[in-house]
Amino acid sequence: QAIEVNQKQGRALAYESEWLKLRAQVVDAEKYVSECRASELTLAGQMAKFGSMDQRIPGEGFINTEQRVRWNAQLEMKKKARVTAEARANLLRRDLEDLRVEIGKAGFSVPSGPMVQ
């Protein structure tokens, strides 16, 4: 009986180790998504602010077409980076959910969702 208890504890620790590694990857991916979103929103906010100021200046304003094209390209790059980061985070979350189900089928349990809220 002691052998069975020890084997079960070993399986539980192996699952916990695997879950913690994957959970850390999910958290890192979600942090990166948040950073990408913040960068994208910051640039969009600056563009709106300067665009608004530019419209109030008579004539052509101070933002030329080349600058506007550059800003739009930067914004598009930031959007693509965010979308890619979100896709990676989604895949990792799916893998974590699959592992959680596997752990449940083995007779163990893990928390679902974020640890800190």
C-alpha cells in the first residue's frame, strides 16, 4: 500500500511539474499580449492626438503624408504582432486545458484560470 501511495504521489508531482511549466508559458504569452496591446493603443492614441492638433492648424498642418504613412505602417506592424501573440497565447491556453483534462482523468485536479486576480 505504501508503494501505491508513493507512486501516486510521484505521478501527481510529475503532472504538477508539467502543469506549472506550461502555465508559466501561458502567463508569459499573456503578458506579451498585454504589452503588445498597450504599445498598439499608445501609438493609436498619439496618432489621434497629433491628428486632432494637425486638423486645427490652418493649411497643410505639420503632419505630412510621408509621416502619416509611416505611422500607419507602424500601427499595422503593432497590430500584427498583437494578433500573432494572441494566437500563440490561445494555443498555449488550449494545451493547458488539454493537460488539465488529462490530469483530471488521472484522478487529480488543478486550478482553472488565473492564480492571481
